[in-house]
Amino acid sequence: MAPNSGDSIVRFDDVAFSYNGAPVLENVSFGIDRLDFVSAVGPNGGGKTTLLKLMLGLVKPDKGSIRIFGRSPESARRRIGYVSQQFHFDALFPIRVIDVVLMGRLRGSIFGGHYRQADRKAALKALQEVDLGELRDRHISELSGGQRQRVLIARALATEPEMLLLDEPTAHVDVAAQEEFFKFLHQLNERLTVVIVTHDVAYVSSYVKSVLCINRKVVKHPTREITGDMICELYGGDVRHISHNHIEHPDSGSDGEHD
């Protein structure tokens, strides 16, 4: 059955989490619909990374419930593609682009120390989707920062996920590259739910349909409702907020720029 945008796939209900007794998230309740494109924003230390870990089932809440695709985060993890902020590698180690993407197929798919034909097929398909198929045998150290980021996305896509989580994916990308990056995510959003986490609200793409404002509490808004005053309150001071309105969603009805 084809997915529809009104089908909720993420549900947090009265969730709280703390580290060593220090509250990180409090009374968090929100939902994310299938095929939503969500940007989670907030200051450093506000709980964004913790929210991702809770969604992935890497940590458990102190109270409340979390359901991903109607199941526990641990049991739903295979349906999620995760793109970390950074990929650490030894520049002297001869790891190729295709080797990095194949890492996405590691979970229970290797038999006798070898990748299956289906694994290689999925990895090559993912590389084609991020427009890096011709670089599959290139050493990862020879790629630009933007290309490496696409390799990490291909690694996540190789898992054949239904939802994509990205942690600070534009941290080392210039504004022009950000524009192309969000266009690419918009294309993926035609078949995947996309959640992108960032502390930088200087760039808010209008491809984003919803915004999660996170600072111990979590409040979800349609992108069109986000104002400069709301961002200042979230960050506790003046923060530049720009909405780039190069498209309009059926559920959005405003455009403009807020500082």
C-alpha cells in the first residue's frame, strides 16, 4: 500500500531523559508523519543529539513512550538510515568509496566474510542515486567535503530505509552547496521521511515542511509559522533566521525573511 503523508511513523509521548540526574529532555510529546521533511533546531546542549539517540533506540527514556513505525525504537532501527556528522578515517588507509557504502550492509548481511550480490547491488544503486557512481573506486580521501557527505548518505540509503536521520549534514558545506544539498534531500523526500538535525538556523530551507524546536522541551511547528521572535526565544538571544522560499508546499501559505 502506498504511504500517505497523514500516516504517523514517529510518536513521542511524555518522554523525559537525563544524564547522571541532569535533565536533558522534559515532557516531550510530538509526532512525525510519513513523508514529512523535518528540521530539528536548537542550541548546543538543548537535546537534539539525545533525541536522535532515542529515536534510534541507542538510549532509553527515563519515562514516557516512544514508538517508531508502531514498534519500539530498537526493533524499528533497521528501517532507519542514519547519517552521522563526521566520518573518521585514516587518510593512508586505502578505503574506496564503494567500501564505505557497503558498510551500510553490514548488519547481519555478511556470510563467510563476503558481501552478497544483493549487498553490492544495493550499494551501487545508492551511489547512483547520490550521483557518485563514477567515483565508486576512488579513494575516499580524494573526495571533497560535499562528496564525502554524499557518500555517507549513500551508505545510509544502501540499508534501503524508510526514514533518513541526518546529524548536522551541512556543518562543513558552503551556502551554494547547501542549496543543492536541500534540493537533493527534497528528491529523497518523495519516497523517504527526512529528519535533519542542526544547531544553525541561519539557513532554513523551504523544502523543510516542519520544524522541531528543541531546548529541553520540544515543540513542532509548520515551517511557515517560524518567526524571528520564536527563534530568539529558543536560543535565548538574537539569532539570524532566513527562510529561503524557492518552493511552496501544499500546506504552506507564507513566505518571507526573518532576522
